[in-house]
Amino acid sequence: MSMTEPRPHRSTFSIAPDHPCLAGHFPGAPIVPGVVMLDEAFRALGLDAGAALQIDWVKFARPLLPGETATLEATVEDPPASRTIIRFSIRHADELLARGALTVPAPGSRDLAGGA
């Protein structure tokens, strides 16, 4: 069994000040909801909105403000198993916004958590 070399990924995104999620989050001092940040990161990684995946862990360090540019850096690893592991960080300038890891099963695999 061999593991392929980790594949790096880097991309940027921002959430427009008129995005619908900001209307109630929070009036007068809007911040981008964490789930919206993650959704943008998953899209940048090419993951479908309905894709089966497991968020192993995520830590939010600071909020993303509307209009700020966020940079996603990720490493995609394909270990010798029926899943892909993605470790990521999201930053604005030099500030960490969020980081975490997720697991994506191989197509047709029933192995999401790494168990039998």
C-alpha cells in the first residue's frame, strides 16, 4: 500500500456585503457565519454541496468580515484507504480565521470514519 504525495491547494474568496446571510448575522455589525466560510472553502476544493463528508474538527479563531478576502490553504492526502483527508486553514492577511480537517470517502465507499 502506498500513499500518494499530498496535493497542496490555495485559493481566495470573499463574501459580498449584500450576501443574504448577513442580514441577521448581526445587524449593524455583520460577520460572515462560519458555515458560509466552510461552504466557500468546500466549493473551492471542488466538493459538491451534497457530498458526503465528515468534518473531523474545525476551530474558528476570528470572524471574517463582509468584503474581506480570505485565503484558503489546504493539503489533500489520499492515504491507502477508501477516503481522502483534507487539512485546511483560512486566513485574512496574516490572521488565522479558521482551520480544521475533513474526510471525504472514495466514490462508492461506505467507509467515512475510517472504520470497518
